[in-house]
Amino acid sequence: MKVVVDRPKCIGAANCTGMAPKTFQLDPAKKAVVKDPAGHEDAILFEAAESCPTEAISLYDEKTGEKLFP
């Protein structure tokens, strides 16, 4: 799965880092970045993306490029 963080939308709530710490981390600007898109199972990535209050996390099918969330 391809994981993308829309940095202008990110408010640093850190829900994603709490739910999927192997995949997400906060950078020095307190914005989420993807450190390892394969760090968690797809179900966990969906939960982390859904927990983002600003929908700053988008998920895509790596093979087809189809947007899966939001």
C-alpha cells in the first residue's frame, strides 16, 4: 500500500503515530511523515488514516494507483 501524508493538512495530532508507530513519525515541525509504509498491516494503516482529524493521510493501492482512503 502506498501511504501519503498531505503536510499542509497535518496538524500534528499524532493519532497516526500512536496507532502505527512503525509507519508514521512526527518530524521536527511536528508534522507526520511516513517512515515505513510496510511497517504495519493494511488494516492498521486504514485505522490510522481514519483516526486523522484532518484526513491528511491518503492510502493508495500500490499496484493500480487507485485511491482507497479517503
